[in-house]
Amino acid sequence: MNDGRHEPPREEWRELFEKLTNEFDGYDVTIEVVGEQLGDHLEAEGLPLAYLAYDDKDDVFIVAVGGRDGRYPELHHMIDSPQRILADSVSPDVPWAIDVTGPGTRTIVSLRRPAA
């Protein structure tokens, strides 16, 4: 059985996040950071996706939320030197969860279908 979980190779990260940005534009995003020293906390919850990106030149993963209609500024969460990325297709309501391991932290980005 394929549960949708996979670890894309680093050379495919940029293309994967461009595809996900186009496919899930405006979906609600939750960003949860799990840190060894800081513990767990929500960075964002229920904000619309602006974009997902991997910049291979600077070796940084970026998730941007908000910035659509003036209610929320565009916020960027960046992970320098990501070591591993796992992508899961969770359910129809949460089509993607992205688990990014960086130095000392894990960041879980969940894309959720916007409420009607």
C-alpha cells in the first residue's frame, strides 16, 4: 500500500514546490515548528498559501503565507540548510503535509482545503 509519503531527492525540491504552489494556491497553511531547545509552537495557522520554494543557491526552504488582501501581511518562514524533506499526502482535506528537518528543528507545513 502506498501511503503517499515520500522523500524527494534534493535536486527535485525546487520543481516540487513550484508545482505545489500552483496546485494549492490560496489553501490554508499551518506551520508548526518543533525545536530541541524551544519546544513546539505554531508559527502560523489558517493563513492562505502565497508560495513554497527551495532556493538551491542559498540552500533555504521558504514557505510564504498571507499577503493576499491586506488582512494579513505576507509572512515568510525560512529554514536554512534543510537536511531532509518528507512529503505526505494525508487526506482530501489535508492534501499535503511537508516535514522539513533543519539544524536543530523540524518544521511541519500542512496545506488544508480552505473552508467554503
